[in-house]
Amino acid sequence: MLKNFSSLIPTRFRNPLRSQFRIGPSEPKRVRGAGRTRRGLAPVEMALTLPLLMGFVAALVAFGYASSWKIRSEVVARNVGWRNRHPRWVHWNAYPAEWPTSATFDRHGAGQLEDLAQFSVTEAPIIRGPISQVNVDANLLNISRDVIQSGAQIRRSPPLLPRLGEISYDTNHQYLDDFFTHSEMGISNSSRRIPRIYDLDLDYVRDSAPVLQAVSAIQNNPRRQLLIALEEDPDFIAWQGGAPDFHPRVSTRNYELDVDWVRQQRVAGLLRSIERLPQTMVRSTIGLYRRQINESEPPLPEATIAELERKIQELEDYLDRLEARAGEQ
């Protein structure tokens, strides 16, 4: 009965796409003519995508062209200004290399540097100093008073996609051109800086009671004549035409607002110089007398040499006492 039923099962069938397959262990076999429906689509797809591809390439070329001229305009704007700044001193109006003749460039003064508009140099502690009542000349130390602005202007048409319009750039560059030299600040090279930088009431200072009292004390000091040797010693003037200045002085190489630093690095050294001033003057005087004995032309008389040697001996004894006293302290 099963044998008769299996004979009723068909061994072939036809699909809706007219492809015939054999049922069985073998691979299905495609009927001739299948797959010919996509022939000729590649040229159509290329014709559709080629305008998009060319438009994308043209946009890249236009973008690169615009970017390159933007960079060149920035370079020209900067070089026009900086090539005439110290120490170059080149004519700023020399035409830049490879810059189109239709493009322009300029250089002129500017009102104020934009990046420093909110900054006041007169408020800096190193400028104002510890005295808050003293006013600083804001115009003299205005770091943006001599601002130079250079620029470059150019208009170009893109090589592709001209309908996008012209490329236009107006690039500006600002820089400082003030070195704050004495000539630029209107200060003489031999004049005092403090009265020019700060607004000081010198009349009030001269007429103040402490100043008048100090001046009177110096002028009426009974030992004032003894201080002449500090800068007008007659022996030095007679021998070499001028006297050394023995006044102890404070080094002015560094400036500092820290009171403790000034006390340790400057005041302490000044006090040591004052304490060693007698020894310094004695050694200088001994050297003077010995040069007179050894270098005088014609040679000094024997009596004069003996007198100078006596003075040298007295000064050496006095120097020994000074050194002994300093060692005891």
C-alpha cells in the first residue's frame, strides 16, 4: 500500500519565477536565462553618482583654495608690520612676494590693544610700590599706547564653483611697538626718573617739618668739617687731582618690595660698610703715602720721606687698634 502511495508524489515542480529544480540529493540547477535582469545598471548608476562626486571634489577644491588664501592674508598682515620693527628696519611698504597686485595691505597706528584693554599696568605692585598715596603717570607706562595695526585685504574668485561668489578677506594684526626707552618716554638720559614716573608733591616734601629738621641738623652739625675727608680729602686732591668717594652706598642692581629681603640683603651690607669705613679710609691713605714715596718724580727729599713714613706708622698702629676692637666685638 505504501509503495502505491509513494508513486503518487511528483518528482518535479515549476516555481513562479520559471526556474526548475530537481528534488533529490543533487544541487539545484538554475534554468538558463536567470540573472539577466541587472545587466546595464552600472552605467546608469555611474551617470547618477558622477555629478555628486564631481560636485564634492569641486567643493573640496574651493574650500582648500579659500583656506590657503586666508592663511596667506594672515601671513602678509603679520609680516607687513613686524618687518619694520626693531631690529629689522625694513621698509614696510615693500610688496610681499607672490602677493597679487590686485590685493592691498596697510600699516597704521591703533587706539588700544584689545587683549590688554582690561589691564592696568599702574596697578601692578612693582610699579605702584608700597606707598598707596602716590599716583603713577598712567600715560607714561601705558603698555598699549604705541599699538601698531597692520592688515591685508584680498578678493579672489574660486577656480571651481564660481557661483559661490568671491572670496574676500580683510585680516588685521596688532602688536606693541614701544620699548620704553628714555627718549620714547620723554625723559632725559641724565634726569631723575622718579619725578617723571610718579606724581609727587615735591614742594610739600621740601617744606615738611621732618625734612627741614634733617637739613638743619646736617648744616649745623659741629663735626661737619670732619666729613670733608669722605669725598674731598686734601691729600688725595693734591697728589692725584681728585679724592675718592668713601660714602657707603646701597647696591641698586636689584629692586624688591619685600622689607625683610631689603633688610637682609641691602641694609645689613650697608651697616657693615659703615662699620668698616675707618679701616677702608686708613688703608687708602697708607697706599697714597706709599705711592708718593715710590712714584714721585723727582724723588722726594729725605725729610719729606721720613715724615710720610712716620704718618704711615701711625696709621698702621691705628689700624691694628681698629682691628683688635672689631675682633673683641
